[in-house]
Amino acid sequence: MRFSVNIPNFGDFADAHTVARTAVAAEQAGWDGLFVWDHVVHDKREQHGKPFGDPWMLLTAAALATSRLKVGPLVAAVPRYRPEQLARQVATLDALSGGRVILGAGLGGPADDEYGSFGDTVDRAVHAERLDESLDLLTRYWTGESVEHSGAHYRVHDTALLPATTQRPRPPVWIGGFWPHRRPMRRAARWDGAAPLFTTALHGVPPRPDELAELVAYVQRHREFPADPFDIVIGGRSPAGKAEALDLIGPLADAGATWWDERQLQTGGTVDSYEAVLRRIEAGPPLL
């Protein structure tokens, strides 16, 4: 199992210098990855008055400050982007980091805030269509070869985007979504990993092992090549003690989790606190 740190792109972490310091601390303490939220506003009432940083700038700062950490958005709100723009951002970050990017991809939300605030549709079926079409285009753009495409939402005429991604054939793609909703996990089965949230557990609260086992079995049934590597990314707030961490995370690893993503509780006021996150980082990843 690998271990990552998860931070929002608002509050203390809207500042790229703070994110760079966080990344350095995580790498020095032995964590394997740093993942950043991708929000424009995110719950306007709750986060009113807080600064938000561009996640790609924040990830660039993290990549420049480190040499080993995996970095990426968890998750990028792909339907908010033009596919060619997102392809360039990922490829540039992949080159800058020496091939350390993982693209977490999802619909993004809350829809009313992230889309409706700017006059875009809040129809989740449309967002899902954009997501699937964009992911297909991304994989083609990342080859560096010419793309011709006519789809429901995007058109491309004889265009190649260079450079291609450093990772070949492309960076890993993890798909986010809420379990027990089936469609996001069927989508995940077509890619390299699943980063689910659970309707029964708030952000920062890990799922029950039996829920995770059910999800893993569902994804495996829908994978074209079940023996190929596939990541299951589960998150929550873990205790620093070895025995307590083993009691919490061990059963999740047994159920199929391959990454533990360390998260602050979304409620309680510490989710965007640099000091709270740094304390947990410096204690080191859970020891299993």
C-alpha cells in the first residue's frame, strides 16, 4: 500500500508557497503522494471569503519542490475544462515532474456552485457525457499524434498537441465518484484506478471494509483485463499509532485498497489548516 496526503486548494493551501512547503514535508516524512482538490468556489456559503488557488499552479509548486512524490488533482472537475487545455496542463506538469503525475478525474461539484455560478449547465448527465468524451480526447492528445474528432460536445480537426506526456503511453487516470452509485465505478473500470467517496462516510471518514470489498468486486467484474494493475484509493483521517493504524487500515488493505489518502475531516475547521495537516504529515505515514 502507498500513502498520500490530500489537501484542498483553498484557505491556507490557496498559497503556492504553503503547498510547496507541505510537499517537501511530506516527501521528507516518507509519504508517497500529494493530491490537491480542484474547486473554483466549493460551497459558497461555507467557504465565503476564503481564497482559492489554481490547482495546477499549486501542483507545479509541489512538483518543483520535490523529486519523488506523486502529484495530481484528486479529482479534476474535467467537464469544466476544454479538453485541449487540460491535455496541455497535464502534459506540462508531467514533463516538469519527470513523470510523476496521476490524473484524478470526475464530474466536480457541488454542481450549483462549480457550474451554475458561471452560467453552465448543472445537468449531471451532460457533465458525465463531457467527462467521457474528454477522457477519450486526452488519451489521444497525449500521444502527440494528430487528432480528428467529432463528438456530442467537442470537435477537433487535424490537430496534434506536443510534447506528448513523459509517461508512456500516458499518465495513470483515477476516476472519482460516490459509491454505491454504479456508473462512476463502471467508468473507473475502464481506466487505471478508482478514488471513491461513500454516501455513508463524510470526507475524512474511511468506509467500512465490507463496503469497500463490495465496490472492489463490482469494479473487477467490469474490467476488461482484470489481471492488469489497478489502484483503489481510500481516504480518511488515521491515527499516528502503529497498532491503531493497523486496526483501521489493515482491513481496508485486505479488502483491496492500494492507496491510503490521508484527509482531514471536512467538518471541524481543520480541512484547510496548514498547521493541522503539517502535524499529521510530520508524524509519518501509517505503519502497517
